[in-house]
Amino acid sequence: MAKTDWKFSLVFAQGQPLLEAVKLWQASEDAGLDMLGIADSPNLLRELYVSATMCAINTKKADIITYVTNPLTRHPSVTASAFMSLNELAPGRIGMGIGTGDSALWSIGQKGARIATMREYILTVKALLRGEKVTWQGTTFEAAWSGVEPFDLPVYVACAGPKILRMASEVADGAIVTMGFAPEDVAYVRNIIDEGLAASGRTADDFQIWWNAHMAFDESIEAAAERSMGWSPYWLTMGSLEGKGIPDDLKDKLKQLNADAHNLDAVYRTKDRQKTLVDRAKELGLYDWMLSRSPRLFGTPKDMAARFSELGREHDMKQWILFMISRSSWDASPHEERLDQINKLGREVIPLIK
């Protein structure tokens, strides 16, 4: 794979009022972060494209991506029009992050999209924005926008398994990868991408890998590891369990770990959710295995910088999309804690790396 430059993105799901979210996006940009992720879960969060518009008009430099939309809740013409409009507000800064569908779908009783549907949706949206005629579900049409310059929309696919990663490497501009962080996991991911790029006649220069992980600031690595595993376990049981490096004797235990993964209250409204998962993983005998595949982004800013540097040096893992884990014992409002985390990452961790 081609060598990459260091880039960092933060995702704060806009569960708070949008004016507060704007302050977080501005603080992230001011702290030197490269990209901002806007979540898409209508049953849980402020609406995606309203939020993205607020982000676009209140920031100046950082790239903005949907993190992540899906191919089922909006017709491709609606999505293409939204990205066309966003690109007018922030030219060259807009990208589409897309996945098969998580809480946006299961919270309304729908299943995630098939990978074939994902492929066609990505190709259709990109073609519409290039000014081309498309055929979607048997209907042929083209956009008739006035005064719009065609452009190539960067598309990044959220990947939690080998089949979707292979598809992404054939048709998209990049992948947002949650498939483990052990050396063997990284090698597995890169092999799949190499095969997909070769099959589509492209090279590593045509494709970006963004690694998707949690960060947990604390007084020590050990303290942070007690309240977070450093990554989400949900992808392991999403769809098939095959091709994810899961030993057979752990598969049923992982299903137990993720038994309430489709419960909005349990996942998004329960205090100390990450700590609950840590405790559950220990009870099930999964914790050590989970931690061995974790990025282990734990501890003080110096600890974080050392770990990022190690991953960058040994595995060229230099583009990161990050979620911040809250400290329940921290004596501050959630908004103040997020600002503190942004400043730690942008002003203390990243300078030590770069």
C-alpha cells in the first residue's frame, strides 16, 4: 500500500442541540483535526443533512463526511441532491461515508442493506453528481439541476467484514475499517484491499484506509482499559460471523456480549455503556481476546501519542476516525468534557506524533 500522511477525524453524534454541536465542530477544526463526521440516525439524532449544513457553514477548512448514511432510507436522487448542495456550501470539503445501516434501520425494524445494493447505490450517487444518466431499480433518469458543476464525490464505506471491504476496494474511494487491530488483522485488511484494487484496475493511490476506533483518556493505560475495550464489539456479530477471525469457541459468547446491541436505550442512553461491556466481556471470558485485537488507545496524551506512533511506524496506520469515551467520574458537563477531549487530542497528542 502507498504510504499515508497522518490525518485525524472525530465523530460526536449530534444528540445535543445543534448550536452545541457547532461549537464542537469549530473546536475540532481549531485544534487542527482534518475531518468531521456527521452521524445519521433519524430516530436518535438531529437530522443528518441539516446538521451537515450547519457544520459546513460554520467551519472553514476541515473536510466533512456523513458518518455514516445508508442506501435504504433515502432515494439516490435525494442523497445526490443533498451532496450537491453541501458541495456548493463547502466546495471540495464534502464526502459520503456510507454503511449497510445500523441504528437508522434496526431502530425502525428494518434490516441492513445487501452489499449488492450498496455497490449500486454508491455508483448511482457518484454518477448523478458527475452529470450522468443512471438506472436505479429499473428506472432511468438524470439530474436536471441548474448551474451546477459536476464533481466526483469521495465515498468511504464503513467496513466490518471481508465481503463489504472487497466491494469498497472495487468501487469506492476509501474504507472506514473496524476489523481488528492486531498485526494479523491489519494484514488481512490490506490483502483484501489489494485484491479488490487489482480487480478494478486501480492502485493504492486511489484508495484511503481510515481506521475506526475509540479513545479513552485517563490517568493511566490501566485505568482507561477498565472502562473501554478501545473499539466497538458490535461489528463482530453484525451479519455473518465468518471471515472475522473469531475462534469457534467464542462465537456464542460474542452473541451474548452483543445481545442488546439493537436496543436504543441500552446502547445509547445507558450511563457507562462501555464499562458495562468491559464487565460483561470479563464475565464471559472474552476480555483478553477482545483487548488483544483492540487498538489500545488508552491513557494520557503521551500514552496515546506513543501508541499512535507505534501503529504508524509498524503498520502505516495513520488515518483515524475516532470516538471519545466519556469519564463518568469527570466533574464537568458532557459538553465541557468533549471540548477537553478535543483539545487533548489536537493540542497534546497530535503534536507529539507529527
